Amino acid sequence: IAAAETTPQELLDEAVHQYNAALESTDRDVRVEKFRRAELLFARLAQGDPADPESGIRNADLYVNLGNAALGAEQLGPAILAYRRALRLDPDHHRARQNLAHARTLLPDWVPRPEERGLLDTFFAWSGHLSPAESQTRAAIAFLIAAAMLAASIRWRQPALRYLAIVPGLAWLLLLSSTLFFAANDSAATAVVIVPEVVARSADSAGAPARFPQPLPSGTEVDVAETRNEWTRVRLADGRDAWLPNSALELVSPH
């Protein structure tokens, strides 16, 4: 389907059609091919026009569908990447979290997996639905309301207003804390290996010794520590680090 001749709705309809056809097929090769077509169509919707980065659809359900299609097409890396992007948009998305957990079980046993989200992630999950700008704006409004109520309580000697100011004050603290928490988490970029396998090197050179006995498989999740020309130094979930070519990775947050 030519991108210039189709609307997002037509792309979505065709992606769903290919996905359903894959589910109904009893032939493995046909099923994988149709899942692959659905994956590419869902990806086009998510990415939008390459000339307009803002034209992509940022929707957790869309990324879950993309991940499911990639998993059906036996593309484990793109599937895990899609589920991670869904959870970035909606940290409490049940299907994305459930499907990501399943996809991780398909990795070799020796590949370290990231730890499940902790108590703070769960506590601040509600704020994942807000952009940083929205959180900051709401925090500022809550602070102004609390300050105005305190000023009024002093000016007109109304103790009740001082107690009522606790509510917007708490809202301000929660919003500010969530903004700082997620900003700290975002300071280390995360990425996923999207090629079938890649040899991790001990230095940023194709001639450097292999860092591990086996290549890293598609779907390995890593933290990005440093980027140098065409190489990226990554850190696995167990703390070991290595160098990978940039072409083998895709960031969970591309922007």
C-alpha cells in the first residue's frame, strides 16, 4: 500500500485484516508472512511520515498490536521494543505488561532480564498518563492555589483555609515528586537489540574481542551508557557492559 494514497484509518483497517488473516491461517509460512505485513503496517502508523516526526500515532494500544504482530512474525526484538514503548506511554497497561513478560520468557535463559517495576514505579504509575509539561503545569497550578489559600487565611484570619490548603499542597508535592522520579529514570536511555543476534565487543571496534561467549539475541534489553561514532556502550540488566554497533539497537524512547 503506497503511503501517499492511504489514510491512517485505511492503514489500520489493512493491518487488522492482515492480522486476522494470520490468526486464521493454518500454514505456518503464510501465517508468519501475514503477521509480518500487519507488523509493518502498524509500524507505519506509529512512525507516521518520516518527514514529519509529529505525525506518528502515540498510542499504547497501537504499540501492543504492533508487538503482537511482531511476535507472530517471530520478530522477538521488535515485539519487546513495541511492548516497552506501550508501557512508556501507559505504565499501567495490563496487556502490554503481560505480553512483555511472556516475550521475555522466549529469550535464552542466560540473557539477563530487567527487574520488575518496584514500589515507586507502581506508586507513580498514575502520572505516566501525563506528559512532563502537563505534570509541571498542574504542579504549578496546585502550588499557586495552596499559596493563595494560605495568604487568604493569614489576611482574613481564617484557620479553615490553612487546613484546606493542605489538599492542593499535597497535590503539588505528588506531581513534583513524580516529575523528578521519572526524570531520574529517563536519564539513562534504554534500548532493545532488534537484529537476530549481535556480537558484543569489549571495545568500540569490529576487531575487538567478544565480550561474552555467545552473541546477544534479538530482544535483549540494555541501558545505554555511552555513544561513540557508530558504536554504543550498553549495560545489561546484570551490570555487565559491552559495545554494540548502533545499527543493532533501537531506543525505547526514540525522541
